Amino acid sequence: MAERPSQVVIIGGSLAGLFAAAACAAAGTTATIVERDTLPAVPASRKGVPQDRQAHVLLHRGLIAAEELLPGLQADLIRHGGAKFNTGNMPWLGEYGWLPTWIPSYDFITTTRPLLEHVVRQRVRALSGVTIHDGVRVSELRRSGGTWRVECGDSTVLEADLVIDASGRSSRLPQWLNALGISVPDPRTVDAQLGYACRVYRSRGPLPISTGIMVAATPESGAGGLALPVEDGQWLVIATGYGDHRPSRGVSEFDQFLADLRDPAVADLVRILEPVSEVAVYRQTGNRRQRYGEFRHWPDGLIAVGDAYCTFNPAFGQGITVAAAQALLVRDALASSDALAARRLQRRIGAVADLPWSVVTSDDLRYPSSTGRQSLGQRLLGGWMAELGRLAAHGDRGAYRAFARVYHLMGSPLLLFHPALFASAARSLLRERPSAAPRPAVLNGLSPAVRQARGT
């Protein structure tokens, strides 16, 4: 573009669109969000976010990015009841055993998705230069000279120097580009056929645990479970299964699914909680990455962020964090004195997704239900990752911290190849491996036998 944009239209008012609007406001650029849903005035589910009954978190890098875009957001979430805890204290049964709970890691703030989106949306509504036009669907995207024309279903036509597609998995950008004569290559896809089932509970009294609990699925088990504290003394309990192990929405089947996991911790917790919702299921969990910005004829004044560009298996919790980090790139590009080069910015937006895409797809390809198989390089990397996983489960601080930094997107994957880790692996082969981390003692308080003995 010859000049920096002065008017931006953002298609989609979910979290990626809200973060993009905050980025525009921080750069002093006027932005209009066009959202097809009528947005609720209170935290509530809506049609355009069918997965909003499932768990959503901001990884630590996401917390930092969101706080930079919207200062005070973390305090707002906690004020609204969000649960903050250190993930190093969270009982986590990985593929190679329980991870230690005595090594500090990074913080989470857990809320329901409707509350998270509501708090962010209220903060964005208050920003100067941001307008939210909801209850309206974008019908066409046209180019007129150096300006974009965004045509809406209510006959509104918005003109923009820059259009940001943040409309999620259902993005119509490939069709709009084809209508403009721009051929869009097929996206890269990896689908391990993951299915979610989720139910909301509330505590009947004090609980022996205040962090989440994770029983991770493995290629052998194909099933896992997660429980997270959220606002108003509630808990989100999620059952996850791959392929034939995908859970159903039946209540009795949901309870049995949790009881059949390789550890009873989540099922034990559920027994002392009171359900307050039905079971909700979600199965659109495949990884899909568009090739935007990779071809020379990418149009000026157009970028895609969040799920409109790249969707991830939600089991890893990376999507919102990636969207927040991408918004920081948008802010910096708009604030720069240089002309905005959309193709270059789109490639930088893609680079933010490189690490999580590699982590998620490499892991998903290990599952028999996945479309595709690991390459030789991925299998070799997987072997090394397995060794690091065993080291972490046996209390190796270096392996644990390297995993935590990469998982929270706080460090380069090169951390996983630090010479000290190779030395630790060699020592574990030459000497007797240290004892594995025990099952966290806090989980004993959830056991029906223990609670009966205590009279609780």
C-alpha cells in the first residue's frame, strides 16, 4: 500500500476480531467490526461460536499479548471470577506418567469462553475509534481501485484501506478471492478425528483441589479427560476421544467415559460436584492452515488472522494465544511509519503459527485415527520428544521447563535440543533412572474411600 491504512474493516467479532480491533485502536487507526451474530450484553453462548461450551484458555504468551493489547485485562478476568493458578501445580498425567507438581511453571486464568469473550468485548467497545456492527453478515468483498468494498446483508457498504478476515473456521475468504480472479491453493489439513464432550458442574462445598486436573489421551488409550475451575464456583469437565473413542452426549455414557480413563481423578472429582448443564459435544477439531501470503498475487490491503488463517486441534489450547500474538503484529505494522505490505504482514502472521502448527500436527499424526502419517523426520523427532517426556515425568527440571516454555509458546523449539538435555538423557541411559513422580497427593482427597473415612 502506498500509505498506512486509516480505515480498517474487521470481518468477525469473536476473540481474534476483538484483538485485531484493539490492535487498530492502539495504532490510532479507525476500525469497524462486522459480526453476523447479534452479540449478547451479558456472558452467553451464541450460534457463531459452536465450541464455546468447551474449555478455552490463554497460554502464558497469550496472557502477555492480551494484556499488552488491553491493559488490565487479567485483573478484569479475575474480578469476574476467573481462576488463576500455576500450571506447575496442576496434576497432569502425561503419556509417560504424572508430571511433577513441585516445579513452578506458568500461570493460567481459566474462565468459560462466554465470559472471556464478554470481558474482552466490553473492553474493546470502550476503545476510541472502534465500532461494532453486529447482527449483519458480510455478503461480498470487492476491490475498487485501491479501496476495498465490504458489502453487508443489510445493504450497508463499508469502504476500507485494510480488511482483516477474523471470521473463523467458517471464513468465506477463499470464495471471495476466487470471485476476484485470485486462485487459492487448497489448505494443509491434518485431522485426528478428535471429539469433545463437556459438562458444567458446581461445587457443593470446599474442595481439596483448586487447580485443574489433566488425564491426557495417548495413541494407545485414545481417551482423556480434563477438569478446570472457572467463574462462580463452577467447573468445566471435558471428555476427549479420538476416532472410535469419541464421547457421546449421553449423561450415563459421559460418566462411564470418565470412569474408564487410565486414572480415576476426573471421575472422582465429578462425584463430589453437582451438574448444572447437559452434555455438549463438538467434533470440528481438525487442523487446517491456509496458504495465504505464500503466492505473489496476494492482494494489497487484505490479511487473515486467527482461525480464518489457521485452525488447531483445540486439545492443545493454542488458538486464542496465536490470535493475540498475531494482533500484536498488526498493531506494530499499523503503527509503523512504513507503508503496510499486506503480503509481508500475512507471512509474519503465518510465522506466529509455525511452532504450534508443528507441535499439534506432529502429535496428531501419531494417532491411528488421523488422516496421514508422520514423516521420517517427525518420527525421529517424536522419539526424542518421548525421551524428554520420560525425563520430565521422572523429575528432570531441565526437560520439564523446556516442555513448559515451548508449550506456552514462551520459547523457541530449539530449547528442546539444549546440550544439557542430551546429557540428562545419556545419564538416564547409563545409570538407573530416578524414580518417577508420584501421583499427586492432592488427588487422594477426591477418592470416595478417603472422603468416606474423613466423613466428608
